[in-house]
Amino acid sequence: MNIKFPKNLIERNHYIDRIKPYMKQNVVKVLTGQRRVGKSYILYQLIRLVLKENSQANIIYLNMEDFENIRLKNAENLYTRIKDLLHEGEMNYIFLDEIQDVDHWEDVIRSLATDDDNDIYITGSNSKMLSSELSTYLSGRYVEFPIYSLSYVEFLQFHHREDSDESLRLYERYGGLPYLINLRLDDDTVNEYLNSIYSTIVFRDIVERYKLRNIDFLERLIEYLAENIGNLFSAKKVSDFLKSQQVKISVTQIQNYLQYLANAFLIQRVERYDLVGKRMFEIGEKDYFENLGLRNNIIGYRFTDEGKLLENMVFNQLLYLGYQVKIGYMQQKEIDFVAEKNHERIYIQVSLRLDNEETIEREFGNLLSLNDNYPKIVVTRDAFQGNTYQGIHQMSIRELLMKTSL
């Protein structure tokens, strides 16, 4: 099959290196994430890897958003088409892009996965591709790879920039959607593009999918979340506030809308964890935006928000590095992020600046109250040249964003 590769295909080896061990294995590789974060381009990179090893490999690539494949959005038609393209007795490499809109796509994938000669890769960008759904659809025969907007290091690579305060400002302001390399990085140009992406996510992945009628409330809720990055969210408080404004929205409806936003990967919801009782709190999460460019496009890029943006960047970097992240609580003290990977843990506090004794005592003191030997870090906007504070490291946001591991 002839495949037209993009002219500017920049490798994202962070993801390719994670996927490589599963290539040629009889397990479905599922790439999930927000629209336009580059899932399709990673598929292209994987196809090139296959062809580099075997130029005659049987590659089956179908983009389900291409109008040419409109008739394949029926499971029976899709299965028949793929079956016609299979080569018996040799490895078939099957790449299906944005498969979530195919009715009963999971039946097609399960059937194809019964043949050890089929090496399957799929991408998707909504709730049908969440881990909770995949475990039901694919019965454990899959491995999921969350794909995010460009990390800061990738942003520098894509835009041919050096690490600097100016590069960080551009990254923080416009976010890391890969297509930005084709645009001039100024407000008028970038915001027009971000508007189109935001509208697609809101109206196609949320309003249309969940048949929502109260679009005005949905957009007001998104604005509220954009204003309150890193603050504890209570659906009841929002409901009570709206009642005072003569707007009646139930707590359940608010919670549903929040879940829809998370299902579309627009926001990430983070639970609170009791470090003493070792349990999750039932209420009160925090919300962060997957892409700060989209967030800033909603309410503006403002100097007064630099603390919130700093916290969001730290959270996104931890996800990119593969950590599971929670908000920590211990005896009324909050630990901004408890990050876990491979049964190891890191505690992180985020502070805009350590410019007075009270702030220093609060941020470092919360970490010092933790009675274990896991690494503890305070991340700030500015760099600091000096010793640790009683063994706790201070790290600038640029230093953190340049790291490939912690």
C-alpha cells in the first residue's frame, strides 16, 4: 500500500522507544490522547521503522477521519476491507488512525488479534479509548500509550530553539501542539489555530458525542476551570454559586460535564491522597489542562496567572515522564504532587518564588514533615545557586522541563 508520509516528520523518540519492545508482539498497541497532539505522526514513524527493517512488509494503514474511508465506519465493512488486504503466512502490520468513530470497532480488533501474524496499532481521542473502556473492549490484550502535547524538550527540538527564558515563555504561552511549527508564534496567528482545535474538541468530542444541550454552561465551566488551575474543585460549590445567579445546575450534572471534559483529554483530573491513611479522598479533586496554549486561548495569558501556569507545567512534565500523579495530604498539610513510577515515589512542591522566610518554611516544611526517604523537590520559576535545604533539592522549572528522568 502506498503511504504518503508528511514532509516534515520529526521523530518523537520518547514514545517510539516505549513502543518498540511491543512491536511484532500479539498485543494491540493503543495510542490515546487529545486531538492534534501528534498520534498520527507517531504511527507514521512506526511505519517507517517497519519499512526500514523490511521494505516489502505488508503495511495496512487506514485513517478513519479520511472521507475516503467513510464507508468503513461500519464494523463489518472495516473488517472485510482489512481481511482483503491481509497476506497469509507473513506478518501484517495494521495501523488504524482515529478508530473510535467506527461502530463496534472493538469487535474488529478482537477478531484480528486472534491471528499471531497481525501486529496491530490503533489511535483514538475520546472516552471509548480510556483505560476503563479498553479493558472491557479488548479483554487485557492491549497496552496503552498516552500521547501528550510536546514536552518542553520536544518543543525546542521542533522549533529549533535553545533552552532560554524566552523559549520557556513561548512554550508556556502557546503550548506544545506539533502543528505550531508551521505557524508564526504570535497571538493572532496561533490563537486562530487554537480556536479551531478548541471548537473541534468542545463541539465534536463533547457536545455532539454526549448530546449536550446546555452549551453555554459547558463553556462557562471550562472558563471556570481555566481560572482555577490547581484549586480544589467542588461541584456542590459551583452548583450553589450558580443558584445564587439564578442558574439551576445539579451537582450530578456538573460532575458529568467534568467527566466529559476529561474524556476528551481537555483536562486531567487529579485525586487527593491521604498519605497517613493511604486512601483516596472521595471528594475534592484538582484539574489541570493537557495543553496550556488551549487554556490561555480560553481566558488569556496573564501575568497574574504565572503561579498557576507553573504548577500546570510541572504536572504535565510528570505525566510525560510516565508518573502516576496524586495530590498528597498529611495532617492538614498539602503536598502539591506525589508522583509514582515503578514502585518508587517522588514528592514535589511548587512555589513561584522563594523570596521570604514564610514561603520557604511552608514549602520546605511540608516536605520535611514526610517521614520517609523518597526524594523531595521544590520547583520554582527561577534558578537558585546554592546548597539543599536540609537535604531537600530546589529546582527551577527550566531544569525540571529539560530532564528525561527524575
